[in-house]
Amino acid sequence: MRTSSILILCCLLSWNHLFSQTAVLKGVILDENNQPVVNANISALDTGTQSDSSGFYLLELPAGIGIEVTVSHIGFKNVIFKTFLKPGETLEFHPVLKAQMEQIGQVTIRSRTDLSLTGIVNIDPETVRTLPGANAGVENLLKTLPGVSSNNELSTQYNVRGGNYDENLVYVNGIEVYRPFLVRSGQQEGLSFVNPDLVRNLHFSAGGFQAKYGDKLSSVLDIEYRRPTDFRASLDAGLLGVNAAAEGVSKSGKLSALGGIRYRNHSLLVQARETETNFEPLFADAQLNLIYSFSRKLELSFLGNAAINDYRYQPLTRQTNFGTLDEPLALLVHYNGREKDLYQTHFGAVKASYLASENYTAHFTASAYNSREQEYYDIVAQYRLGKVNMEIGGRDFGKVEFAEGVGAQLTHARNKLNALFINIEHTGELKVNADHFNYGIKYSHEDIRDRIREYEIVDSAGFSVRPPLPDFRNHQPYEPYDAPLVPFTSIRAFNETGIDRLQAFAQWSRRTTWNDHEIFFNAGIRSHSWSIASEEEHSKTQTVWSPRGQFAIKPLWKTDMVFRISGGIYQQPPFYRELRNFSGALNPEVEAQRALHLVAGHEYSFNMFQRPFKLTSEVYYKDLYNVNPYTLENVRIRYAANNNAEAYAYGMDLRLNGEFVPGTQSWFSFGYLKTEENIEDRGFIARPTDQRLKFGLLFQDYVPSIPDMRMYLNLVYNTGLPGGSPSYADPYLYQSRLPDYKRADLGLAYLLKNENSEKTFFKDSFFREISVGLEIFNIFDNQNSITNTFVRDVYSKTLYSVPNYLTPRVFNVKIGVKL
């Protein structure tokens, strides 16, 4: 498991053996796909050890004599070599095991890690780095998996099996990470926390996860950064930004460092949209991961991140054509004003790992996260809604020639938020024969200061449009209305909030055999207590308990299959945003949302075209209660701050992955989902994330005659989400959906040099790898929309929904080098 890998890794940079009569052999064991081999046996003379969940091992050997070392694992060919080590010497050896199938009668035994038994999806980080996408990164690849959906290529947010963006856990090196609060649209987000250039292992669970993970309702993304063994560096540059990373170790081997900087600019994507703008974004971050080994038992690590998203946006004009061939319409808008948003986040964590014995590991972690955010904008939009001239060849073709509605809109905001989170955590892992025990306790303090000042004024044909109150009927301009003028929407609030949390978990797992069948058990429980203090009042302390369990079996069959079932009670205590209602007021009495998870899964590994493939299928059901309803507009979530709903979600996920092309990994995924909610016993309606059908394809290929020419295709098709109605509308009266989301991104890359290059021009270059590439985003130029703008024609009293389109076809060029 990850906890054991951290501590065995601290043995890798061991104490000084200068005066000892022993030596150290260490390294990482990989398979032919560069994946770590778990529980491999490394033996020599009368001593031995096993590799951990990251493939790392350390073996102390007698010095001054020739020794034969054997590396073995069921399902792989043995690696046998001889070594002669001097006293105090440390030798690194990284063997690569080649697969073999060992026949016993008619039964085939193959190596399998705990990931298949626990339902965790393991993804090759190199695929993350090569997959094309308008917002490249880990989240871009997740969107190709079944059960994971997003209808916005400018956003790194994703929803899983009917949940929303706030229901996903993200860990880096076992430390929970966060994202900004105030982001309203995908084009404002910039960069996610995870830097794909630093990733070593990427694990993902879409539900039914273990108790050692936190209290969220939907998913877990567990990232582990690389552990440097020598100096490496890389640089990738393109029209959308620049990424650089470097890593290395000290001469003593005690200190290792891994770092990266990123710069992202969405101008190419945003300025290709229908709104003509002056767009000046600055999205940049820097990350650093340091590890220092004091001895073979104790190491200290640091993970730090500083990010700035400076978003400056000045819209000028917009024309959106919509309607039908019989009645083509257009919305023409002229803007005045600008928007300036700033999101500055800083994160730091210190983690100490102590190997008390070969069977017990302890970790102590302290982390802090600070986010300073502001949204300032004043934008006046003057619009005309009318019919479009469709006379082909005419001078006015495509122009609005007859206005059916005119008006103006003023939007204003002065929003500021300052959040500080402090966490202190202790976790441990104990091994007793075949039994593994994990436990942890964590204290968190959250201090949030939030000021909301925003309003919207809508004018149509000289008449101020009043807010859509339930008991209000507006008959203007046919009947006068003499009430005072008020904004269409207005939110004013100031909240100073402190939240104290105490979390704990304990779990047991066992991997054994039963009648020669391999079986796996896991059972655990979490507790979460919290209290909320604000200026007005202090809430009572609330406590929830979450029992969880898993069972898996790999039958001793000729066919390689795994069956598993998992579930439990998953509870999500409210975060700050879930405490704030539509008007900005805080409700500290909001309770935890609860969900009963039941997940049944099956894996079938087989050979096709003499190459390995795997078919993974899961069916799931989630029964949710104490649900906190919300509205979703672009990526902005606003909660009712009231546990007045119940909901359910069920569906099926399928994924077929393997070597469709020899030497490459590709997959096809399919998901079916239905999720509905019942608010205040008014009946069940679709939730905002009711993504009925989802298809995803990740395909990699190369030209047989030119193997250095690679192709990467990322294709996603999602049926339309609910969201085609005004955000202020009663969801029980409006259940219209957005159009289906269809997108395909293509990447082409040519390796000018790799480590085995024979090209004479770059043969003497000190670069390990040089590549150039071309990316085509939205290659079929589909017009996908994320929301609708609603414009009223005062004469006919018709409310038109005008789609807000996402990015069209865009081209990008890239160049990458590695040292």
C-alpha cells in the first residue's frame, strides 16, 4: 500500500555505511509496461525482502563477497544476477520483469495487484502527458472514463455518477488538496493542483472506496508524485502555455527534489469563440516536492504549491445565430465595461514517516492552505434580438435586419473571499501476518471570510424587468407598474466563519486463499465531528459515522476473472459553500448529506489478436438522503443550504482497454446513469448532473513505416444535461435540457529523437528526447453549449433561450524536450 511505500522508500536513501561491513542493494522493480511490481521477492543467501506497492525494495547484504541475487514473482520470469559490493557501498539496480504464464494443469496463474481486488483504476501517467485536450492534464483523461462526465472543455472540474464538483476527493502524496471557491466559469479556472509532469502513480475510484479515504459522496483521485533517482528535466511549449519540470538527488543520496512550473493562457481558445474580447489571462503555478532521509527509518518530506490565476476580460461584441431554417434569429450584443478576477492560492505540507519496525509504519502530516480570491466586474450589455437576413449573395446576408426585442443588462460584483485551512494528521499501518490494519486521526480548522456584493439589472424596451418572484406578475408594457425599481437579482452578505473538524478512521484488510481461490476482505469505519462558529451563532457539534466494506474473489479458473462487491454509508459534512444559501446567508445547522453505496464489479482479462485486453464492468446504486439541493450554471454551484431533499442514482459502467495497436494502450468506455431528486416531497425530477449516456474513447496509434510518428485521439459524447432553463426558474416547471455534448481532440507527435535514436542530425544532442506536435481541438467543429442566455421579447412576451457556445475548432502546435 502507499503508506508502506513511503517508509520503505525512506530506506532507499539510507544511513552512512562508511564504517560498516555491509552494503545496500536498492531499486524499483517494474514490469514491461513500466508499472511497479508489488510483492516481488528479492532473495540472496539466507536473507530477503519484498517490493512495496510502488515497486521499491531495499536489501542489506554482506560486503566483500560475491553474492547471487534472485528477483522473482508469480507470473514473471526470474531475474538472477551476481554482485560484489564494497563495505558501505550502496548499489541501485532496477530490474524489469518479463511476464510468463505458469501452467498448472489447465489453470493459468497470472500476477495481480491489490488494485484489481479493490476496484481502483490505475492509469499510466505517460498517457496523461500525451493526451490532447483544450485543458490538458489528469482531469482531461478522467473524462474519458465511464461514470465521469464534464460538458465543458475549459474546465478541470468533473462529476462522477450523478454527483457534483464538490463531491470528489483529491489526494497528492496522501495529502488532501483543495480548489478555489468563487470560480464561475471554466475559462476562469486556469490550472488544477495536480501537475501531470510530476506524477508517478494515478489511481481513481468512482465509488465504493475504502474508509481510509475521506468523507465525500462520489469519488477519489489518489496521486503519487515521482521519487527521483537521478537528474532529469523536461520542457513542453505550445501556443497554450509552457510546462517545465526537473528532478534530482544529492551526492549523499539523502536529499531528493522534484519541481515544476506551469504557465497557461486560454486566449487562443477564448478568442476563437463568438464573443469578440480583449482577454488578458495569467494562469501560473510552481510546485516543489522535497524528501530528506535522516536514516533508513526516518524521512521528512515537503510538498508546496503557489498558484496565481489573474483573469482580465473585456467583452466587445457578440452575435449568436440560432433558431430554425424557417425562422432564423440572432442575438447581437455590444458591451461596455470589464471584469477583473484574481485567485491566489498557497499550499504547504510537511510529512514525517517513521519505520518503527518491518511491520509498523507511522506518518505525521501538517498542512496549510490559503486562498485569496476576488471577483470585480461592471459590464453593460446592450442587445438586439431579431431576424437574420438569409438572402444568399445579398449585401446584408447574416445581419439582423428586424429587431423584435431590444434592451440592456448591467451586471456588477465586488466579491472577496479569504480562506485559511490548517490540518494536522497522524496515520499508521500495521501488518500482522496476512492481516493489514490502517488507522488515522485528523484535526482541521477552517477560517473563511467572505463578502458578497453582486446584482443584475435588466432593461427591456425601456422598462426595468423585475425579479422573478413567485407571486409577481409583470404585464409591462401593457399595464403600468408603479412599484419602486429593484434589481433583477441582488445578493449582499458578509460571513466570518470558523469550522473545527475531527476525523478518524480504522480499517482491516486481508488477502488470502479459500479452496485455492484468491479472496480479499476489507472492512472499516470513519467518524467525523464538526462545529461551526459565525458572528451570529455557534452551531452544535454534529457527528456522523460511516461504515464501509469490500469483498473480492479471483476464482481458480482457466479464465482470468475477478468479482467484487463494495459499499457502505458515505456521509459528506457541509463545506463552507454548502452552508451558504442562494441569498448569501449562512445556515450553520446544515447536516451532512448521506448516501448508501452498493457497487458490484467484474473484471475479465483475456488475449485478443495475441495481445492483452481487459473488460471492466460495474453496476451501482446510490440512495441519498439529507440532500442539499443546488443550481449549477457553468461551473458555479449555489446551494439551498437546507437538507430538504432525497435522491437516488443508479447506472452501469463498461470499459474495454488493451493494445488495440501493438505497444500502445487504448480504451473505450460506456456509461448509463439515471439520477433524480425529490425536493420537499414534490416528486422526483432530474438532478442537474443527470447525464444519461456517456461514450468515451482514448485511442493511440503510430505509423508502422514511421514508428516515431504517433497519433492520439480523445473522443467524448455525452447526452444533454438539465440546464437549459433559467437558473432562477422553479425546476419543477422547467426541465429542459442542453443539446448533446460531442467533442473530438486529435494530437499528432513526431519524435525527432529518443533514447534509441539513430537519426544522425540529433545523434550527438545531449537531449534524451525531442518531439514536435500538432493538436486539433474539436476537429469536427461541433457547436457545444454550456448554458443559455434568456432574452425577453416584450411585445410577444416570448422568452428566447440563446445558447452560449463553447470553443470551436482550434489548432495548437507544441514542442517538447527531455534531458
